[in-house]
Amino acid sequence: MAARPRTLPAAIAPVLVGTSLAIRIGKFQPLAFVAALLGAMLIQIGTNLSNDYSDARRGADAEDRLGPMRVTAGGLVPPRRVLVATYVTFGLAILCGVYLIAVAGWLLLAVGAASILAGVLYTGGPRPYGYEGLGEVFVFLFFGIVAVTGSYFVQRHNLPWEAFVLAIPVGLLISAILVVNNIRDIESDRRAGKRTVAVRIGRSRTRVLFVAMIVGAFASGLVCWIAGPLSPWLALTLLAIPLAVGVARTVCTRTDGPSLNVALARSGILALAYCLLLSGGVLAS
């Protein structure tokens, strides 16, 4: 429950996109791909564990929250055990990073360290950025820009502009998952002093932000075809529009926890489906 495996598509999707571009350009490096994928998944799980522990200490996971029960706040697992699990998970991620550093250079050390630090400081540390309305920005950077370009870099050891452009829709869609989460938790976050974007600008404006992020993702995903070297196969991503419309309709019209929990799960499915279609379009280009 604390590891929250349903969030893993957010870690898997950007690795698939970055790797697909690398395969299109050159030879596939399977071990680097596996290490990058496992490392991303372990960092995601470690972040979830850290978040479960830190939010409980700060009182953000009260009994009235609309999301699933958290194991630390709910008393299901002792806090120290959750903390130890966090350390072990990040330690395993570091082992994956050691291999990637060996094959792709020391730049990956800085990338991995920054990714783990970002995961811990989301709700941990003296001034967690998740409590200051910066969660979506960091998710965009680390699950979009860093994850896609990093996954490409471990394969090809260079960074073309296409990798950065393809990272934009990925980051937007994965950040949109957090937006749904924060819309759902807006009341409990406000009471706990957690000043997310939703708390700062209100439910209505956050809904507009969510729709804008979805539209921006579908539009930016076509840039490498319209202005770059990739083919119209990138338009495969448009097949995910019906799913996006359904999620947006729920987010913009419902306020109850069960409906928003469904929207949250479908936002993750949307991000994964989009990235699979994007990866397929890249490979077919």
C-alpha cells in the first residue's frame, strides 16, 4: 500500500519514450534500458514511501482525506519500518545507477542524485516543495525532461533536441496526474497547511490548468513531425483523445472522492497509453 504500485506507469512511460527515440537513431542497449527502467521504478517507489512517512509526520494524511489510506498515518506499519524501506529502495536504485554511470559516464551520478533528492524533499526536509505549490513543476522536470532525456542518453551518450521536445508531453501528462490528486485533496491539504497549486488558485482554476496541460501535451507531441525529422506516425497519440476527454470531464464536473480516485487512476492510464502510442510513432518514423 505504501509503495503504491499503481503509480509505476509514471516511472515506466518516460523511459519507453526516451528509449524508443534512441532505438530509432541507433543500436538498442538492452542492459542500459533495464537498468534505467528499474532505477526509475525504484525511485518512484522510494518517493512514495518517503511521502507516506513524511506526510504522516506533518499531519497531512488525516482520517478525512479522500484518497486511499496511508500506512504510516493509518497505523498499519510502524514509521521506522517505512523509513527503513525507503532507504532500502533508494539503495537499490543507486545500484542501478552505478551500472548506468559505468556505461554512460559520471553525468548520470548527478542526475540520479538529483532525482532521489527530489523524491525525498517533495514532502520531507525542513521546507518540502510539495507544500509550497511546486510539486507539478518538479514532476514535469524529473518525470518529463530528466527521465526522457536521461533514458535516451544512457543509450546514445548524446542529447538531440528531439529528446527534449518529446519530453514535454510526457512531463505534462504525468504532472496532470498530480493535479488530479491535489484537486481531490484540496480541503484536507488546506487544513494541513499544504499549499499546493490547487490550494493556492482554487478548484475552478486548477481544473482549467488540468485541461490546458492535457491540450498542451497532445499539441506538443506533434512538434517533431511538423517541425522536425519524425513522420506523421506521431499522430498515433491522437488515438488517446477519447480517454483524455473522459478524464477531463470527470475532473471538471465531480468533487466526490470516489469519482476523483477513478479519474486519478485513469490519468495514469492516459499517460501510459499516450506514451506507448508516442513510442510506437517514434519507432515507426
